[in-house]
Amino acid sequence: MVKDKNGKTKHQSTCYQLFMICVIGNISITSGLIQRSKKFGFSICLMSTTFKVYEVLGARMEGNTLLRTHQYAYQDNEIGRKIEQNKIVNQRNALKKIRSKNEYVKEGVGLLNEMVEKLDATQDYLTIMGVEGNAAKVYFPRMFDCANWNGRKPRIKSDYLNVTLDIGYTMLFNIVDAMLQVYGFDTYYGVFHKCFYMRKSLVCDLMEPMRPIIDYAVRKAIRLGQCKTDDFGLDKNRWYLEWKNNPAYIRFLMEAILEYKDAIFLYVQQYYRFFMKMKSVENMPLFLYE
């Protein structure tokens, strides 16, 4: 049972039905709940207000040595190829969702289709990265034709649009990170993104096909006036979201993610089963944004 500060019940369910509880912000937890999480096999994931995972309590498969043996032994580009192909398929689907499709957007859908087909065959790492980069050049200007798009520039805060995308991607990253940790993955060891010190490369890998969730949500917010330059400040050529506007932005981005929460969970679950059995890459699960 989850109650608010006034003692009003916000959620109640039997422990048999739980897989994971994600807590954002501060909470008081009874020892009985922690004991039951061990007994009934569900995890309690504690997140900061920025959705960063700082602890996982209860059941987790941290002793899954076979899984990690598979992870460290995998040295190929095939899973990465399928992940990037899945991402481009979802970028194409996101463009198809635009109601007022003009010839520019329709052209983009056709170009992305060609790139999807190019990744049907085995490719080397640099070729796959090149196709991904070309897809981004086609996709982003069309997705944000309703705004002054100046290119995707992660983390340098070059404009309000990139700042909003960074916020949304970070929220999505942290949710995927929580699920992967529960299954016992070494989240720092990826299948496509190169391993760097303290970078959770596997999370970067598996969230790739999910990025259009955030892209389309931001486009929709811009068109509805929920995301605009007036909500941001500028300091030393770096844009930042004004503190008072944080709740509104968190709300519309989280609503978009939660709409796909079941699909995200099933994708991670199916990927775990696929990876443990080391099936043919053609049997790899897909995350479909529709």
C-alpha cells in the first residue's frame, strides 16, 4: 500500500502481482515491505527526482553469472545492427504519425525505408554508424519542422529543443536502466555502444528504439504550446529549463513514457530471454513504436 503525506491511499495491490516498484523522490518504507519483496520476488527501485537510480532493494538477479558470461563473451555487431534497424523503423513510424504530412515528410519516410532495407544484411560497425547518422539527418529536421531545428547536439544545451530532448532521453534512460539492473545485466557492458569508463553502454543500446517516444512527445508539446522558449533561461550560451517549469515538463514527458511502459517492460524481458538462450539474431525481439 502506498499513501501520500496526508495518509490517503494512492495505490494498493497484492504482492503476487508486482514485478517492480519504482519510487521517484523521497519515501518511507516499512521493513515488512522489504521482507515481502524478497519473499514474493519483486524489486523496489529508488530514484531521485531526476529519475536516476540510486538503489534497488529486494529481489534482483545480481548473481546471474551465466548472463554476464554471455555478455562478456559476445563480440559481434549483429545485435547492434538489429537495434539500429529497429530504431530507424520507429523513426519512420513516428514521421507517419504526423497528421499534416507534406511532401517533405513523405520523402523522409521513403528515405528511412531505404535505410531500413540496407540494414537487412550484415554490415560492419562503421557502416551501421553511418546509416544511423544519415537516418538522423533525414529524421530530425522533419520531426521538428514545426520549430527552428538547428541540429541534434546532445548535452551542450545549444537551444531549448535540445535541452528538452535531453531531459526526456534521461528519464527514458533511467527507466530502462532500472529494468536491466533487476534482470542482473552488467549495464556498463554494451553490445553495440563502445565501453567507456562509467558509461552504461547497454542502457544506451536498448533505449535506442524507444527514442521516438520522446521525439514525438516533444513535437506534440511544441505544437500545443507546452514547450516554448519562454520556459528557458540562457547562461553562458547554455540553455536551461527554469526551475518553476520542471514539473510541467516532467509531466508531459512521463505521460508519454508511461503510455509505453508495458511495451518497454516486455521488450527488456524478451531481450533477456533471447540473450540467455543466444538464439539467432533474427529472433531478437523488437520494440515497435506505433
